[in-house]
Amino acid sequence: MSGVGGDVLERWNACGWYQTTAMQVLSADDTGARFRMEVGAGHLQAYGTAHGGSLAGLLDAAMGLAAIAQVDPDEGCATVEMKINYTAAVPPGEVFAEGTVITLGRRIVVARAEATLPTGRVAAVAMGTFTRFREQ
């Protein structure tokens, strides 16, 4: 079984972007990646709900880590493109994201992610393409 070890999860959870955006990796293995984000004042747009860019970052991270959990240990993944459909407003509080790999190719990974509210309502769905690369 492929997966991301505890040291990698700690490194990802400690990175500046995750700290700034209040995102946390809950798990990552060959079944996918699960994240949590606490939507606070810094995430809100003028209508008082999460800005789409905040959700885009969350979904991108969920897809990316799902991909990283399946590639070789000395590889990384970088986003080539992604598409998002927003389906519900996200109020302040928790939002979750789950990313899964659809296709794992030699050079390209295609992944999917959903952002859900604690009620289970889907707030956004994303598809993304990632390139595999060797870490230096």
C-alpha cells in the first residue's frame, strides 16, 4: 500500500501556506487525501462566506496530496490545471475536502476533489491535472 508517512504529514501541516489558510491534512494514502479547513474572517469575501480562492486552494491541496500519496517516494507533483464548480456557499466554520486519484500515468496524474460542509452538503467539486517530477 502506498501512502504518506507521518513525517510527510507533519511537514505538510507545518508549511506556511497551510498555516496561513488554516488547512490541516487529516490523512493521505492510496485511497486519497482528507483535509480540514477552519473558515475564518481572513477567508471571507464581501458577502460573508468563503472566497472561492480559499476553496480552490483547499481542493488543489487535497488533489495534490492524493497524487503524492501514489507516486514514487522521491517524486513530487505540481498542478498543471484545475477546474472547479462551486455548488454552495461556505459560511465561517469547518469545511472538509477529499481528494482522489482518477488516473495515475507515468508523467501525468488526474485527480478529483470535493469540498463538503459538516452537514455533508457538497460545496465545490474540482478536477485537476498534475505533472510528476523527481525531487531534487
